[in-house]
Amino acid sequence: MSGIHNLAMLKIQSALQTALIDNIPATDKARAGVIALGPLQGDPDPDTARISVSIFENDPDAVLGKEGSAETLRWIDTIYDIEVGGCITWQRRFCIKARCLLENTGEDLLTANDIASTVRSRIEQALLSCKFTNVLADSGEYVSRGVFASSLRGDMLQSGGPGAYDFHIKVRFELLTTISIGV
């Protein structure tokens, strides 16, 4: 049985693969090395994964159930609306984490920042352009609304130093999914 979360993440993985690897020349410094579902866990090696992108359901950095944390609770899937006609719509949340590990390539800060900003922009554009038609779970649940610009949230943090910059990018977004419940 295929769940809607996994099907949506596979669709996103395909869109990111096209936008960050397949349609980018091998000589482009902002070309990603790997697009993965979940954490890389050390594979592939850092040279291949110089620019790596991981796709997650919800936010992997959030500690769910931590009291007083509105940010973590905001990223738990919730029922969005009960519609007339016997359908339920959920607000499903996802997160893309990217890392630009530029430690062996010696870029200056301006070039490294440009590479990381380009990666972030390509991720956001790919998400906004992704069409979720024909994404249907075995249960009949489907993506009823793709990524809207208003639900897209991104962060980019820089670490490292001269000649060895390391950028961490996180992009959060939401999809609406709908299922008929007895019509």
C-alpha cells in the first residue's frame, strides 16, 4: 500500500533530480551531486555529495512533543478542513535540507555564497513548478493543492571559513491532500 507522503516525496525527488542535476551542465559549480529521500548517512562520499539534497516528511530537526515549541507543533500534519460531500483535506508538511560542503574547492566567500544561493533558488523554483497530477495513494488520497509560494519557508546558514565554506539550506513547504470518506 502506497502512502501519500511517500508518493509526494518521490514526485519531489524526481522534480529536484531534473532541476538540480539532469538539466544542469556537469561544469556548473552549483550542480548537486545527490538527491535522497531521508538522511544521507555517510553515503555517498563528500566529494560526490559536495552539494547534497535530502527530502523529509515534516521537519527532521524538530523535537515533536516538546512543550512550548510552537514551531515544532506547526509542522505536524493536521486536518485542514472538512469539506461538504464527505471529503477530508490534510495539510501535509515537508522539508528539503541541502548542504553545500565547499571545503575542498577553495571558493572565496562571494563565490561560495553565490553557489549556495543558486542551489536554494533552484530548489524553490522546482517546488513551485512541480505538478502533482496523477499522485494518488492506494487509499484514494491525492494531492489536491501543490506548493504555494505563501507556504514556502527557507533558511540558509553559513559556517566554515576562507576556502572551506559550508552552507546549510532548509526549505519547508506544505501540500494539501484530500481523501473521500464514504461518498
